[in-house]
Amino acid sequence: MAKSCDAVLFGAVGDAQYDHLDRHLRPEQAVLGLRKELGLFANLRPAKVFEGMEYLSPLRPEVASKIDMMIV
């Protein structure tokens, strides 16, 4: 089904309740299977501190407020 679509949005996968299963039976294997089948390799992780949340960072607020990057 994913191959016939223009885009695939895949959210968070996995949970502690599945940790007892063999690795090949865990839900996160779906992500790996999709990546392999579609020839994908990037795992994009945005890093941004939203306004009003600067005080939660270990960085100084004036530094944390300027963070807006993508980890590939």
C-alpha cells in the first residue's frame, strides 16, 4: 500500500509491553521493513525549543531559544 502513495507518515512505534517479544515480532520492525522496501535511509529528528520552554533546557534560555535544527 505504501508504494502506491505519494507520501507515508509514520508515527512513533513500539512500547514496553512488546519488549518481551522476539526482535522480529516487535512493532518497530514495520519501520525497518518500510525503509528497506522503499529504499529509505534517513531518520530525521527535528531539534527545536519552543517559545516558553527555554527554562526547561540545561542551556541558558538565550541560547536554547535560538535552537532550530534537523538531525539526520
